[in-house]
Amino acid sequence: MTMTPCDTLADVRSAIDQIDFMLVGLLAERGRYVNEAARFKRNKADVAAPDRVRQVIDKALRHARDMGAPPEVVEAVYRSMITAFIELESLQHDRLNLAVPADEGTMAG
């Protein structure tokens, strides 16, 4: 992404607003995939997935270095985002498990 030259603070803020709009759209899309992932998780430990969290953060930090983004900001944003999405996925996991009778989710059912 190339930065557009800005002549005023209003130009800077307008550019930031456009980026924020795109970020919210991407967060909405990510949230839909997170809810979908809940279908494939057997339990809350699978939802938390600490190894996957580390993998996602490591990848984001590599991208940050490659793209010139401040790694401390990227890591803080990703940790906060992942925590919020784990909470969302946990709620979805609970909803899905309440919707399925107990023996349908087992081999005995």
C-alpha cells in the first residue's frame, strides 16, 4: 500500500478513516471465519489453541518487519485481537454444543 501525500491534517485524518473502514471490514470477515472454526473444535482447549496463537503472532511480526510496521504495535494489536476473537469463538463453541444433544456428538450416539 502506497501512502498518499497529505497537505493538511484533515487529509491525514481522512486517509486514516479510510484505512479504519477497511480494517473493520477485515475484522468482520475474520470474525466470520473464527465462528466457522468453532465447528471444528472439540473443547475449550482447542478454542484457546496457544500454539496457534504463537504461530499467528510470529507470522504477523515477520510481516511487520517486511512491511516496515512497528513490531511492538503489531504484537500488541494482535494479542488484543486474538484475545477478543478467542472469547467470540468460545461463545460460538458453547452455542454450537448446546444445539447438539449430548449423545449426537459422541461415537455412542
